[in-house]
Amino acid sequence: MKKEEMRIPKLVIDALDWLEDLKDVEEIELENVTIDVKNGIIEISAPTLLPAMIEREEIMKPEIKIPEYVPFSHEWPNSIEEIQLGATKEEGGTRKKIFRIGGETGMPFYPGSEMKNRPLVTFDVFDMPPPLPKAIREHFEDVMEDPVAWARRGLELGANLVTIHLVSTDPRTMNRAPEEAAETVRELLDNIDVPIVIGGSGNPEKDPLVLEACARTAKGERCILASATLDIDYERIAKAAIENNHVVLAWTSIDINQQKELNRKLLNLGLRRDQLVMDPTTAVLGYGIEYTISVMQRMRLEGLRGDKEISFPMSSGTTNAWGAREAWMKREDWGDRMLRGPLWETITGITMLLCGVDLFMMLHPRSVQTLQNVIDQLSKIAEKGVEYENWVTM
Amino acid sequence: MARKSPLEVYKMLPGDNCGECGEETCMAFASKLIDRDAKIEDCPRLKGKKKEKLIEYLTPPVREVKIGDRTIGGEEVIYRHELTYFNPTAYFVAISDNDPSLEERARKVKSFVMERFKTDLKFDGIAIRNKSGDPEIFKEAVEKVMEIEMPMILCSFNPEVIERALEVSSQKRPLIYGAIDENLEEMCALATNYECPLAVISSDLRKLWELSTIATGSGVPSIVLDPVTDSLNMRGTLNRIVEIRHQAIEKRADPFRWPILGVPAASWLVEGNGYWEEAVTAAILQNRFVDAMILNTIETWAILPLLTLRQNIYTDPRFPARVEPGVREIGSPNDESPVLLTTNFALTYYAVEGDVEGKLDCYIIVADTEGLAVEPSIAGGKLRASDVAEIIKENKLEERVKHKKLIIPGAAARMRGDLEDSTGWEVLVGPKDSSGIVDFVEKHWKK
Ligand code: B12
Ligand code: SF4
């Protein structure tokens, strides 16, 4: 209000300028001028000095008109598929806790777009001790021989789920039989009450056999089978998921058409839409993350626009971050690697989160906790904020 | 927002095809204008209304703003895959005016550099905070910072303090930080008189809209929008940033067609927060369109991933970064030096070069994989043994070395047989990561 009072006399001065020789007396005259604003018309009753009516528009020209502010509306015709992980006793499984991912109706954490389900973190556990960077090893040295203990530790440290990577089945490592791997899975299921992700070793011939055996053992539990790719026997994996009520992770390498092709093939085999999660490959911070950013954003946008072939939740192998030499290499000039490494994983995760990822496979406790924190913060608008201007003087 | 078309631009050009702009035809000039490789002023024949129309047409939805000599803003799309981003987020480091080690800190900011794949990752400027509250101390601090010659942000809500600093520094075009509801008129007058950009600040979007409108309306030459980086309300913060950018790009809503400033340094207002939390805040903002940031940190472990993220996001998706294929000499190789094979994806080549430079005299065969890294080119069949044989022949490598031995990337192991057949050379499979090359050569080459 104060501003208005200050400004209107100034308008009058502008108007007065039209008349010659009045500049010297403007101060005196103003005291006798009364101003009335009605319907955008300014009436100025100073009959001897000014015309009675002047269009406000005209006078305002040198002044400032605030255009109307119309908020942007982010609305999409389609939403992302919602997928349940884990199944309770009533549903045919044995999980005490179950989760849902997906169901988004807009771009991640955009105004007005509801994050129907909170993105989740699943903790990487291996069935034999893998070579790991020091920053990670130091947290798990004592449990790395025992997947159940390792899984428990991961859950204590803030993860929602656990992924068991059955790397010992690889013919190049211990070449364990699929049945042996299935036993590991059963043991894990018997000892923890959250849903799990079952990962193969990456061996293209063996993985379908391993995942099939595990799917059978875990019948009805709605585990995620990781992963079906185009160049392995995905049919076997899809069938195992259909017969035993699991979810398939469809993994492609940074290629939207490839992802559509794989999704289509899996669905054609009879996999239900609520049994599919995509992994478009997480290229790491510093080593191609921009490709992943663009591919994920395109997938999510096209899914929301209505392309049902691609409107599925996404998973990210955020642990890949540790493949970047900046994450693990000891170098004085790069600063403390015990902080640098976890931050590398954290920032890779944050970036994926903001591209729409629903499920994060992660490894370092601090990275897991920080990402969980970020997810919580971004999930709701807080009522009370900081005293912002103080940052200048703090 | 529809992409700009060269044809539309062509229609606004004189159509004389006189070549005075340095291009042969107006059409060629139109393409250059769209790619931002030429300036409107380069065509001397363009005048009057047509020129104005063209300027309006070519001004990006987010206007460019110069702080010192650093340009920010200028973006045309929301997502990078829709075209590319143009001006990388500028990183400013905060220094308080009464910090006794001000000069030392300023010099550190200036000299900070990390090399990644032949590009230097650096800070862009310094934000001086008027912590003292004193105009004289602030002015002196600004003078000291001016000596290191970096773009500056002057941080104070007191117009008197800002004016004192502008008297000595306005010719450097510092960003005035900033205008809030209470000081708007005075700050606008300062920005207008001293011809400097002005930051307008509010966590209320309607208020920010109003501040921006009044500022431009009262003659401020350029604006930067600070929608408040609130560490206790990051969702609110993102909502505002996203809204501003959509208003600018999708609706060309004038008051929001300015660069956005984020202030991760403000995360320190929350008790218990430190470098880690600041880096996390910065990473969130780096993923959400901000054009400039103010940070406290100069810790390398915190800044390296952030500057790397910036480097990644701002690479141009239209052109995979590649280098010329052929044979490179690293150091001064002789006829006994090792020969390495890699691809012409810039990231790959520079990783290898960076790992051997100064440590190993050698030859590098750079195969033309159309800009793909080692694994994708193998998976996609773009690294071909016959091409490698061709390069060896063309560059007369068999005359330059007398050993006929080739070290290939670990990830290319399965090409070994093919390569031996095509080249007739002995092929050694090297380590997976190029950081192991020097070690590998020491162990396996000399025998
Ligand atoms: C980014 C990426 C892409 C980008 C490529 C961008 C580019 N310019 O290269 C795109 C999206 C285009 C792409 C496409 C494909 N990709 Co791709 N892609 C990746 C990704 C995520 C990162 C690759 C990268 O940039 N690495 C960084 C560079 C610097 O690494 P580099 O070149 O290997 O160099 C290092 C080492 O090799 C070594 N080195 C290099 N030179 C030398 C030399 C010597 C002498 C030595 C000793 C060492 C050495 O040191 C370097 C530094 O560490 C990887 C997954 C991953 N690894 O994280 C998948 C990956 C490589 N892709 C893969 C595949 C299958 C493909 C496609 C075939 C998919 C498809 N069907 O379309 C296509 C093939 C391309 C084509 N169509 O022709 C697979 C390869 C599987 C395999 N091993 O065969 C991978 C591993 C993903 C996966 N697990 O499925 N991809
Ligand atoms: S100088 Fe102008 S008129 Fe001449 S060719 Fe270039 S764009 Fe056309």
C-alpha cells in the first residue's frame, strides 16, 4: 500500500510536465490535488491545472504494469505403472514388509506432480566376497563371507531392500550350480522380512538357469529377477517370473528403442504389466552419465505422454559409480578418497533420482543414508524454511 | 517451444547474398546465427524493423546475462536431449569481507584447477559477503578481490554498502545481490545507474515475478532470479526453479526469462550442515537448471564430482566428442617404443593420453570408431581389425618401430585374434583401465 501512495503523486508530476512552466510550483500544487482511482481511471480534481480525466494506461506507460501471473500446469495423459515388490502370507509369499514403486503422474519432484510411491534403495550383497574399494570394505569386512549377516547390516544402515548378487555361479569364479544359488536365496528369505532382488553373475549362458532355479525356490515372493537382456535367454526368465509370481528387471544399454523392444518381447510372452521394471543402464558420473540422463528423461517423458511400451518404473545400478577412478583412486590432489568415493556414488544417485529412477542399487552406507534423506526431503513441501537472507552475514 | 528454423531467419535477412558477413549466402549466415556461431551485427545491411524482429526472434527464451566477462543463461530447452545446453553453470565461491585470510582464499579460488580429459575444471568467480556490515570494509574487500580479476557478486542488502563498492568496481560488471522487497527501489536505481546486473530474491514466486518486472521496468539492464535455496525445504526450492524455467521456455513469460541463481552456501544456515550437505544441495541444483551457484566449499573431494557433473551435463548431445583418428606420438618415441591402440571417442582418447603423458614415450593408434568408447565400439562392431591394419600401413608404423607388437585395451580382448590376423602383429591384451598402462609396459614390454 505504501508504494501505491508514493507512486501516484509521481504520476501526477508526469502529467503536470505536459503543461509548461509548472515545474517550479509542482510541490505547492500537489498538496491541493486529490486523486481517486476508479476502474483504472484516475480522476484528478485540480480543475485549473489538469483535464479532469486521463486514461490510466497512458499515464502508467513510464510506470510499470505487472503482467498477470498464470502458473504453469504440468499435466500428463498417462501415468507410470505401479509395481508391488514382495508378497505377504495372504498374497502367497512370506514377506512381513512389502513395497510399491512407480505410479508417477508427472516428472520427478515437479510442482503438483505427486510421487505416489517413495523411491527405494536396495543394498548390494554378494554371495562371495568381491574385490571392493577400501571405503566400502571397511564397513563390511566382518560379514562379507555371510550374505545374511551382510544383508542385515545393509538394512540396519538404511536400505529398504536387499539385492543378492549370485556371482559365485559364474563358470569363471566358483561355478556354483543353480540349485546351490537357490539355497542361498532361500536362506536369505528365511532370515530377513523385506523383499529381495535376485541378481545373476552376468554370465549370459548361466544367468537364465540360475534365475529360473531361484524363482522356483522363491515362488510367490514377488522378488525382482535381475536381469533379462536381449542377448540372453530372456524367455526363460520371463516364464519363471510368470509361473512363480516375480518381477523382471529388463536391462538394456542406454537405448530407448532397445528398451522398447525388450519390454515388448517380455510382455508378449505373457508377463503382466505390473511385473516389469526397466534398467536403462547407469553410466557413471564422469563417464557418460549424460547419456543416461538423456535416455531416462526421454523414457519418462514418452511414458507420461502416453507410450505404454515405456511407461514402467526404472532401476539404477548406482553402485557403478565405484567404477570411476575418481571414486576409488588414492590421489592427494583429488582430496580425501574416503569422502570422495561415497560422494561420487551419492551424486550419481541424486542425478538418477531427478531423472525419475524408482529403485537404487547401492553400496556405501553414507551414500545410502544421504540419498534416503534427499528422497525424504524432496517428497514433501516443508512448512518452515530457513531465514534465508542471513546467509549473507552468517 | 518450437525450434528455431534457418528458413525463418533467412526471411528476416536482406537476401542480397553479398558475402559481407563472411558467409557466401544469407542462408548460410542464417544457419550460423542459429548455431550461435555468428552475430547479427556481422551483417552490415540489416537495419531497422527487420533487425529488431530478428533480434527478438534470436534472443533465447532465457536471456543471457554477463557477470564480469562470464555469460550465464541463454538456454533454449528444458531437457538437454531436446537440443543442448549452452552456458555451463557458473560457480562462485563465497568470501566474507572481514575474513583475515580473504586474499589468500581469493587466490586459491582463482588458481584452483582440475584437469579432466583435456578440459580445465575451474571456479568462475567470487561472491563477497558483507558480513561486517560496514561499507568501508566491504569496499576494501572488493578492491582486493578485483586484483585477482574474476567475475564478482556483491552480497549485501544495504544499498549504501553496495553503492560504495560499485563506485570502485562497476566497470567490472559485478552482479548486485540483491534486491528484496524492502530495498527494491534503491537497488534498481543503483543497477540502472551503474549498469550492472541485479539479483532479485524471493521465495514467493508471485513476489519474484513482481520484483523482476519492476526492476526491468525501472531500467535495470539485466536480472538474475534467486528463488531462494532453502535447505529445510528443498522440494519447495525445486518447485520454484522448475516453475520459473517452464514459464521462460514454454510460455516465454517475460519476467522469468532470466538466469536462475542457486545458493548452496545457504545450506550452512542449518545447524550441523557442512561441506557434505552443501555438495548434496549443489548436486540437486546442478540437475535442475540453475545457471549460477554460490558455494562455500573449495574442498577438492566435494568440488570434483560437482564440476564433473557440470562438465557432463553441458556436453553437446548433438556431437559425440571425438578426436582425429590416426597415429599420435606421445613424448619422443623411438623404434623400440610401445604402440597402443585406442578409439577416437574424446573421453577415451584423453583418458589414455593423460595416463601416459610424461610417463611413457609411445605411439597411440587412434581408430575411427565414430566417436564411441572401447566397449560400445566393440559391441557395435565399430572397432574393426582391418581399419587398424590400414592405419598401421598408412602411417608407415612398420618402418617407425621394429617390434611389431601392439597393446590393446583389456576391454577389447576378444578382438585379439582378428587383430593378429589382419595386421600380422603380436597383440598384447593390456589392463582394463588405462591408468594401468605404464605398469603394464614395465612388466610386459621389455622381455
Ligand atoms: C556411454 C555408453 C554408450 C554410449 C556411447 C557413447 C560413446 N561416445 O561411446 C551409447 C549410448 C551410444 C552406447 C551405445 C551402445 N552400447 Co554402450 N555403453 C556406454 C557405457 C555406459 C559407458 C561407456 C563409456 O563411455 N566409458 C568411458 C570410456 C572412457 O571408457 P573406455 O572407452 O572403455 O576407456 C577406458 C578403458 O577401456 C581403458 N582404455 C581405453 N583405451 C585403452 C588403450 C589401452 C592400450 C589400454 C590398456 C586401456 C585402454 O581406459 C579407459 C579409461 O578407463 C558402458 C557401460 C559402462 N562401462 O559403464 C556401456 C556399454 C559399453 N555399452 C554396451 C553396449 C552393448 C552398447 C550397444 C551395442 C547397445 C546397442 N545394442 O545399441 C551400443 C553400441 C554402439 C553402436 N550402436 O554402435 C555394453 C557393452 C557390452 C560388451 N562388453 O560387449 C556396455 C558395457 C553396457 C552393458 N553392460 O551392457 N553405449
Ligand atoms: S552480409 Fe547480410 S545480406 Fe550479405 S550475405 Fe551476409 S546476411 Fe546476406
